[in-house]
Amino acid sequence: MKLVSVSDTFAVSPQLEPSDMRGLADAGFGTVICNRPDGEEPCGPTAGCPAVRRRQPSREC
């Protein structure tokens, strides 16, 4: 996962995977904003994926 800091409290990245959520939480990130619509990629995670909501790695979505 490649993060680009925009400011001290805001960063952007390419598409995140559910497996990235634990690392983000461990790094102190409290909020993840996903601007990609569900279904944009056939096998991509959805915003409703439990791993994304809980910040826990999973491939159940």
C-alpha cells in the first residue's frame, strides 16, 4: 500500500484492499474514505465489506 501525505492529518492512496485495513488502523488512521463506486471492478471489495467496516483482513467479500 502506497500512502501519499497531503498534510499531517490527511493521506491518499491507490485502491486499498481489505488486508490493508489492519495496517492503517495500527498506523493511527481512524477514518478511510472510499471514493470508488461498488462494482467498478468485478472482484474489488465493496464499501459494505465487513473487513472494510471493521478494519480487519478478510477475503470473504
